[in-house]
Amino acid sequence: MRRFTAVCAFRCLVLCLAAGAPVAAQEPAKPAPAPTPTPSPRPARRVAAPTLAAGVGGPLTASASAGLILGTDRSAPDECPSPRGWLVRAEAGVGGVKLGGGPVFTYCHTVFGSLGAGSLQAAYVRTWGTPLGTEAGLSYVGGELDIGLIDWRVTLGLLKRTGSPAEGANLLFTWGLARGF
């Protein structure tokens, strides 16, 4: 076994210093680049996006609707527009007219629909002609839920009759299937 002497200690110290010292041909280490800051959310721009649809359902039977989404859109210019905000819609059909409004969101919006959309609306219906499930000449108020998927819309709602005529349904279930949103 070898003893640890002063000569051995000196050799170890020289080797340690030589291993840690930079070589003349070697460049000094560059500092790491500063991390890039995370981008802030995209600025929202105001939009007024139209909607069009044609469909079937109750109580309007066959109908056509037109609406306007008033809100904001945060998508980049090279992305699908996806407005969010408030939807105002009017729908006329064989069995009456419907007016509605409420919050809406869309994904990849076009005038005739979107890849995904949803809306919760307050609705007013005035019946005429031959409505489904009730009589002509009555008014109803209530709420509806619209779900849109791949340019198709499904609507479900429940409305209560206003006024006091004894004829016609007191509660009216609304439903619909439409092409467009």
C-alpha cells in the first residue's frame, strides 16, 4: 500500500487545476440565451358575423332563419374565425315566427354553419297558419338551446304561453333540425 505524501498531494492539486483551467484555443463559454417570453393572448377584434339556416321543427314546421353574432374573435388571420358574443336571430316559418337572442360561441364559423357552435337563447314565438303542437294566434316565451356541429343545428326548448286564452298548449316544447347556424 502506498502512502499519501506531500509529493502526491502536489501532483493531485496540479492535475485538478489543469483539468479545470480553460485551454488557450478554447473559447470561453457563452451565456445561455434569455428565454423567449410567452406571447400574450391574441387581441380580440370586434366582429358582426351573419348566420343563415333552413330547417324543420316544431312549432314552425318548415322555416328559414337569419341572425347576427355580435362579439369578438381572437383567431389569427390564418386560422378559422371563431366569434363569441351575442346572437340575435329571427326565424319565420309555416307555423309562425320566432325571435331570439343570447350568448353564443362558434368554432370555424361560416355564414352557413361551423364545425362547432352553441347558443342559449331567450325566445319569443308568435304562431299563425298551421303550427305543430298548438293553435294559431298564440304567443309564447321561454328558452332554447342550440347545438351546432359540422354545419347542422339541433334546437331544443321549452316555452310558456302568454295571455289567457283557454285554447292551445300552455307549455310548448320546441325542437328543430336545420342546415346552417
